[in-house]
Amino acid sequence: MQTLNRTHRAPAEPLPANAADCHMHVFGPFDRYPLARERAYNVAEASLAAHERMKAQVGLERTVFVQASGHGLDNGAMLAALAEIGARGRGVAVVAPQVPLAELQRMHKAGVRGARLNLYTFSERHSGDPAALLRTYERLVAPLGWHLQLFCDPKVLAALAPAIARSSVPVVIDHMGLPDAAQGVGQPVFQSVLGLASSGHAWVKVVGADRITRASGNLRDAVPFIRALAQAAPQRLVWGSDWPNIGFHSRQQVHDDAVLAHRELDAGELLDVLLEAVPDTETRAAILAYNPEALYGFSTSS
């Protein structure tokens, strides 16, 4: 079994108090929480304890657990980790549109504050008009005051921009909208993301610097994108490590037992990319600490 035990170096500058990792995943333990039958990859376990070690090394204090597609609609692993971490944690669940309100209320009491709509890894799971689907999930989460987190192909996201602007609940865009860094900040999907954030119609997760820079393999190529977001909408950004950094994969059904290795990037290096893009201390404090408090409802005493 793969062990997530790399050493993460401290970032070049200390993090503010209550800094949050707003995008990470737990996997397993598989004897209690097996991977979903319908999944796009096989992966090794990734435990809360390993993530806590990383947080201690770089100075992060709070955690937002995001249900990974590998566990499908069974949020058990995420909820168990959330229960273990207590007030320092919040969760984003993956649920079916027919889920009973009582189940959502149970999750809310456990610390869940949003639902993730994945139109990328399992786009075929959701048929029909994406804008209509967005509206369905709006109605689902509105009674709880939750947000919707969208993980979309860039073309789908750009087409959804008008529906996002009309949303009755907060919308959080995954992975900066998945632009291709090689195409520059002027590409249509990123301009849509900038417009939605600057107008107050969406939040954006500053996550996935490695994913948008795959063409070069240079994390610093993400700096212009993060800088543009911070200049346009500093109060609408949150940061995440994307731990354990699941390997790049196709979005196909798994047909063999090959295990996709976790890459576990150096979280200190990811934070230094944020530092380079956002040199202003107060703006970074907003992205790392104050904005997560507002979006996820962290207690100021936890």
C-alpha cells in the first residue's frame, strides 16, 4: 500500500492564524469505506492522519473535506474524518438530486456546508441540460444555506456562466475553472471565471496549479491566473492543496486493478506559488483564513 509520508517544507512566509486547506480528499479505510463500484480510478488510501501531518508542517489549521468521485455517493469516509477533526473541519458532499432533506440536515449537523456537482469526472452521470441540473441542485441545498461547488469541463463551465450568475445560492468554481496555462489569462473560460467572481456571482477555489500547468510542468505558470483572480475578486477566493493530489487520469470506467498513484505535491511549494501571486499579506490572509470563515461558517474560536 502506498504511504503518504513525504516531508512538506514550510512556506517562505508563515501562514495567518486559522489558515484553511479548502480542498482535499480522504480515501478509506477501504475495509470500512470501499471505493464506489462506478469510479474513474483505483487509488490507495489517504488518511486524515497523513493530511494532519502535512498541515502541521506548513502551518495550516483548518480543513474542508471534499467528497472525492472515487467514493461516489457514499460520503461515509468524508463524514468520519469530519467527525474526527471536529470544529476545525467542514465538508462538501456529493449527493443525488433525490436525497431526502432529512439526510442533508444530518450532514449539516456534521459540518457539511456544500454539495459538489461533478460534471467533469462523471459527466455521463448527469444527462440533460446542465443549467437545469444546476437549478435542481439549487433548490436542493437552498433550505440549508449551502453552496454548490462546480467541477466542470471548461467549455461546460463557460456555457453555464449565465446560469451561475442567476443562481439563488452561492456557487464555488473548482480548480480556477481548469484553464490551460499555455493559453494565457485571456482564454474564454478564465475570462468567464474572472467576470463571475468580480461581479460577486461566484467564489473560486485557488486549487490545481499543477493541473492547469500540465503542459509545462512548472507550477509558477499558474501565477498570472492566481494574480488576476486576486486583483479582480480578493474576497471571493479560497485556497486548497488538492491533497493527496490524485494522479492525472482519464474519465473512463475502471476495467483493471491498476492503482493510480497519489502524487502528494509539496504543500509548501504550492503555498509559495500563492505567495508569489499575492504578495500582499492582508489579501493572502483573506484567501487563507477570512474568506473560508465566511464561506464555510467556521467558528472564530475554532
